[in-house]
Amino acid sequence: MRMVKPAVAAVALASFAWAIGVWAAPISVRDSFRIGSAGSSYCSAQPVATDPALVGMFDAGYAITCRDAALPVGKLYLLRSEGASARLAGLRTRTATCKPAGRGAIEQLGEVSISNCTLNDVPVTYRTYEFRRGNTLYIAEGLAGYDSALRLGLRSLVADAAVDGEVSIAMTGAGDPAAFARVQAGTLDPTRALSEAYRRNNVGSYADAAEFFAAVGSAETAPISRAEALINEALQKSNLGRFQEADALFARADEQVFGDPIDGRRLRNYRAMHLLNQSQPDAALVELAKPMPAFAARSAEQDETRPSIDSVTSQRLNSEAGVGQQLGGASDDLTPEEKGEILDGQALQLRGTSLRLQGNFGGARDALGEADTKLAAVRGGRVASIAWMRSQIVGDLGALAEQTGNIAEADRQFRQAVIILETNYPGSAALLNARARFAGHLARSGNVTEAETVFREIVKSHGDASTLPPSFARVLRPYVDILLKDGATPAEGAEIFAATQLMMRPGLAQTQAILARELNGGTGEASRLFRQAVSLTRQVERTRISLTRMEALATPTATEAARTAALRVDLDTARKAALATQSSLADYPRYRAVTSDIITLDELQKALRPGEAYYRMTVVDEGIYAFLATPTSAGVVKLPVTAGELEAQVKTLRESIVTVERGQQVTYAYDIPMAHKLYGDLFAPFAAEIARTKHLIFEPDGAMLRMPANALITDRSSVDRYAARVAANPDSDFDFTGLAWLGRDRDVSTAVSPRSFVSLRNAPPSAGDKAYLGLGHNSVPAGRAAGPQDAIDVNCMLPLASWQRPISARELKIAGDILAREGSRGVDVVTGDAFTDTAIEARDDLKDYRIIHFATHGVVTAPRPQCPTQPALLTSFGPKGSDGLLTFREIFDLDLDADVVILSACDTAGTATAVATQSAGLATGGDVALDGLVRAFVGAGGRLVVASHWPVPDDFSATERLVAGLFAASPGTPTVTAMRLSQAKLMDDADTSHPFYWAAFAIVGDGEAPLVRSKAR
């Protein structure tokens, strides 16, 4: 059964408003407004509740927040009180020193007063604009690097409407949308933040919503119960596909409900949504059938004394929807019974969705109809927060109509579902999903032309995949199927190429793109500021995470309390430094350009060289799509294998390469027939192109992230030849010589996204003046165990035995000797006691080396199941502060400028956990292969990383021979070619012809970059 996202909206039950065009209302009566309409919007303004500049009841203030900024970048004021300008100038002296004001002009406003200041803490320019109209003074002030946002915000404030225009600010791409939401949430009072949390969840911005709920839950005067906070947090995790975390949070929330009828209903509904997110409608129906606590009877006296919103707030909320006069000042506070009715209506909607998925169309129609009636009965259906639910009900009724053959009714219902969200939540992810659902209906009912138009608009409206929910790939799948139905034309192939780039990719792609932006910025002040901005962004994130963990301690000790206080200071300092650096970066136009995650097919083809082909896989549910581009052609197909079948095939092959039995690694005879079948499933549709390809750039997805493509068999004769050999001599089952491996006659490298591949290919090579740094062969310690320094559980320390069998330094010395004979300058090998984690971290010359080569053990699994995995490389133990591990976080903090990083260690192409990812200050990625040590070294400055898919072998000196061959290639030989030539020698030796010996290493990055530069350079 396909995975669905039928009802993922939380319901805000605190107040109600008419469900009409909130975003069209004047900004003076809205909770926030967007600054910038051209291109991608990266700034917004949120009202501030407390500000010493606001002294009159008609004064208003806003904080300006922007993407990638760790703190608000400026403020907007509308002041009608006397002496406003002088009062603001006096307040400003606390933080900045200002020059006398001058005059200038702003479009649509005319002459304004302008003052340039310098912040007292850091030497960064702070700018103010003042404009007076009648008795009202309008002010915009903030960091000069965000000048376009200040100007546009001021124009919007004066117009009382969001003015169209483009915001031009510095962007690194290191921040994520959730971090932006976190800064926004920090500017709001808890009540407004709660409202925004529910709104963002309802529009499908789940990561954003989680940040707003976190801000509310951590407030001293939180307007929600602990149970409600946990229930909402659990739902956000489920919506993001993190189901185990959601289960744990729901269990904690269950302990906090205490028979409350509202929290009980909310827990029931959200658990049902969680089950539907996992395609479990049967279990969802069981959850929805659970009895709920009844509401206590209310007396007339209790009704008269129940809390109500004060008149000023009531008028503001009423006017926000534009119909304040019609409400006549009635209280906006819903009664507990009304909240219960909404939640029960939502339960009926979920029941209808579950029944529809089961095929019970009659029961589903009845439940959905009853849900709509119940919701419409609450305050006459005027509760804006249920608009998403009503849209989902209408959409489900459309699906029912389509499934029962009533196409006209289905068309009407699907269109109405879109209209509801266009009115209430324009530009939202929920609206994109509703439009995609409508487009899918159009396609199924034969209206292909309109369906293509709707889908095309969806793709063109989003260039930033990081803002989309995980389910977005699913709603775009019908679009790809439409374009493929009769064989995609070149134009349709280009559209598919663009659409599939919006489907989520590994976090490594983001890190590669950031590195490429830094490298393409040159080596001057701009590049230095860019790297500093990226580092500070990560520092802010990891300090925040550490502080969050300390603040969660129920009974902190005196030491822990002091640590918490110190972290608060550190976080404030890091945020200010990050903001100042980001503002200074705006002086360089190349960093003000926003880079889309999507590139065109033409851009990719221009980057490809003769003889190259880029093969891209996209897995959506059980469907797999493959796209192949050469410099002059392109094609796309839906593969004849499902994701489940692919997983089974890869599992079979991987288990024949290496598996663990009774604590021992075991290798079996490689499954040649399966290797050929997998080749056919993946590459047969492009057989002619593959045959002509000299360098295959392979972008894997799904199970193929764990399987090197070069270990597949390209022809049937190899299968037959191997079978005949084994039949003649059963002892030859490990002899795989003479077979047609995909990687035998063509180079194979690994990419993770078209954008990052092209960006890295265009990046300049290392500026290092030293050729090689080899690191490995740890010293054997005596009497100590180790683990990550921040490990809390001593049971999570690695056992001492992990350091008892160091990897030989021979391959490092061989590589160094070859380079020295070639005349390369700056060849160093560091082993034994000098090879410590602390020594590596302390080096300030790492960026001088073009090749960095580790030969040591890798840590890819935790000592115990309950311990978090922290990808790391084993080192020797150093003095105080050393734990004998170079961890994911520590690697990310290194300052490299390397053409190539070689990780000759076990499973270095693996994943990273959320704990490891967050410890490095990263908010995304980590859960797929290549997001572990590979990502860490790319983040440190490695353009190309050579990493292993499984434990590298010692037998027959296979790894040593492979690496020696890699370095023995003629100077100027592409790294990927040097690797293939070295692998071929092992393929031709019966002892090492099993892929276990030669196929472990993946070339991640632009494999055309040479390992050893030609002497002409």
C-alpha cells in the first residue's frame, strides 16, 4: 500500500477568525509580513511585544529576520508618540555610535533621513532611515549588509502592505529553514509563537513548526500544557518521517494527559495521523475508536467567568481577518466543548481517510460528510485554523468521487480544496501538495494538458528543495509518469530532470555546494569571510544544542548550572559574531546571489566532457526513475525494478562481499548472476550509451548508495563463462578473472546531486604548495578506553582492544616514496605517537597539503545498541584532552584545502547519526550513506574523497597494492582513471579478483581531478 500524508495538520484551538485571505489584510493588523517578493524570500518582519521605544498604545515595532542570520538583523518602527526620534536616538547609543544624520531618497517615499553608525561591540556598519508622514514617524534600522531589507521593509510599513521588491543579502547556504524559523520564533511572545507554530504545521512547514513549538515549550509562561507540547513535537517528528522518535514522544505525552479531555483527544488524533503517515489505516481506525474523557458540566456562572481576550487584543484579531465590525467585539476564546467538537470533527475526517484507504468508500463518504458538518457547526464554520482540515476533507471527497467514477464531482471537489488553501495559506507547502493532488486527478481523468501545466508551475515555483517536506517527492511522481507515458521528448526530459532535483538528496550535496561557493570565491577577504560565516553558523547550532540539553536537566548540579550559564553567554557571543560576519559578507556581490538547488539539463551537459555520462537515480516509494545525460543527448526511463526488489538484490550482493557471522567477517563467492541482473535492471535501457561511455558519473539513490556500480557484470557471456569454470572446477568459485565488470573498461565516480557536481567541477584546484600528508598507524595504548569526549555514558566508551591492531603504515610510505621519486615537494608521513587527534587538530598547515591520506581504523558502529554512533577515525592517544579519536565534528572543524582525501579505513562511505550531525552544528542530513566521514572531510575542505563501502582487506596485501597502483599512475592522470587501472591489476589476479578486494573504494566528487598533478603545472 502506498504511503500517504492524509492529515498531518495540528489544530490551533485557542482562538478563531473568519477564514478569508489573511495574507491580503493590511500589515498593521497581521502577526508578520514578508519582505521581498522577487526571487526567493529570505526576510520577514515579526511584531515585538516589548521594546523601550514603544510607549504609546498606537506605537508598533517589528523585528526583521533573514535566512542564514543567527539573530534579527534590524527593526521597523511606526511611532505616533511624542519625541519618538530623540527617544530612539538615545536608546541607540547603548549599542552603536552614530554620525550626524544626512538626507537621501528611497523609492516611492522620496526624501528620508539617513544615519550611518558603527556597532560598539564589533566594527560593523549599522544604518537608520527615518520618514515622517503627518504625525507618524516611520523608522527602519539595522545592519548595513541588510540594507535592501531595511529599505523594502520601510516602504511596506508606510504603505501598510507588503511592497514588491527584491531582497539582496549575503547567503552561505549553511543555515537551514528551521534555523531561520528559530530566529523568527525567538522574536515573538509565547502566545503569538504558539499561533504561528500551528499555522506553519497546517501549511506543511513541519520543521519550522517544530522550532516554534520548541520556543513556546521553553518559555517561562508557556501557553500550553506539557502534554500538548509533547504531542505536537511528536507529530512534527512523524511528519518528517522520524517515526521512532515520534513513538517515544507520544509515549511520554501519554503520561502527561491525566484524563484531560482536550489533550486526550489531541493525542488520539495525532497518533492516528502518525499511523497514517506509516500507511497503517487499520491501526489508525483502532486508535480513533478509543473512548475519550467526557467534559465536566459547566454552570452558567462558570460561563460568565471563563477567561476572555481583552478588548484591544480582540479588536486586533478581528481586524486581522478584516471583519471586526461583524463580530461586534465578541470574545474569540473557544470553550473547551468547542475545542472538543473540532478535535472530534478531525477524528471523523481521519476515520474517513482511513476507510477510503481500506476501500470502504461508502463508510468513508459518510464519515467525511459528518466531519464537515461537525466542523462547520463550530462558530458557523468561521474558525480559520480548521481551513486546512476542511481542504483535506474536500480533497478526500474528490478522491472518493474519482474512485467511484463521478469525474465531474471529483474535479469540483479537488478545485475547491485548492481554493481554500489559496485563500488562507498562499505559497505554502500544503497548497503545493493540494495542487499536485489536483494535477494528479487531472492526469488520471484524461486532462493531461492542464495537469502538465499545474505540475510545471509547481516545479518552477520552488528552487529550494530544503524547504519542502519529505512527502513532496511523492506528489510529484504523477508528473514524471505523465511525461514518460509515451516516451519523454527532449523538452519533457529536461522537465523531469528539474522535477526530480526537488526530491530530497543526502546532506553531503549541501556541504559540497557550500565548499564550491567558498572555493569559487578565490583566496581573498571574501573567501575568508565566507568560511568564517559558515563556521560560525555551525558554532551557533552546536552551542544551541548543547544548551538545550543542559536546560533539559531536571535537577542540575551547581557545576551543571554554571555550565548552562556559560553556554548562554557563548551562544549570545557566537550569534553576534555570526551576524556581524554575515553582514560584512554582503559587501561582496557574488555572495548575494542566491543559488538554486536546481540546475538545467543544459547546464549539466555543458559541464560534461566528451566520453562522459551522468546517470542519476531517483527512488520514490517503490518506483525508480533513471536519467542519463551525455554532452549531446539525454534520456529518462522508469526502471523495471521496484525499490524493494533493488534492496533485496543489493543485500544479496553485499552479503556475498562481506558479512558478520558469530563476530567474524566472512566473504562468500560473489553472486555473478545477480550482479548481471542488477546491471540489466539499472543500465539496460541505456546500453548503447553506456557502451560508448569512458567515464560514468553515477548518482545513486536507495539501496545503491551502499553498492559500488563498478562491481556489476555487463554481459551474459561472463555469467556463462564463470558458471562453466566452476562446473569444471568447484574450487575455482572465488576466481572471477576475465569477467566484464562495469568498472573494467570505464571509469566510475560518485556524485550526489547535479548542482554540487557542476559546482565542484568548476571550482579551482588546491592552492597548497605541499604534495602529500600521510597519517596512520596508531600507537598501542596501555590501560585506557575511549569514546567521544562528550559521551555521558561510560558504557559507550570504545574498548581498549579497538587500538590493539593498528593498520600498517606501509601504504602511506609507499605513496610517499612514489611521490618523492616523482619530484613532488612537501611529502610527509606521520605515524605512531605523533599521530594523535589533538596533534592533528592543532596543526595550522593542513591547508598546505594537496593530498591527505589516512590509513587507520574507522569507527562506524556504536559499542552498544543504546549508544549513539559517532563516525570517527582511530588515532594514537595524545596528552590531556585526547580520546584517541578524530570524530565527525573534529574533522568538520579542520581547515583543509585538499584536491583529494583518501580514507583507507573501514566503511568510511557510511552514514552519520543525528547526534553526530548535530554535534558538528549541522541541522540536516546524516541518515544516508556518504553523510558520515565523507561529508565531514568535504566540510573541512576536501574536493574529492576516496572512501570505502566495506572493511578494507589485509589479505594478499590487496589494499596496499591498490593504493600503490593509485599513486603509480602517470602524473596528470585523473584520480578515477588511476583507481580503475589499479583495480584492473587486482581483477586479473585470481587471488584478489573477488570485488571484496578491489571494489570497496568510491571516488566521491569530480573524479577527473588528477591525484598527482602533471609536472607541467
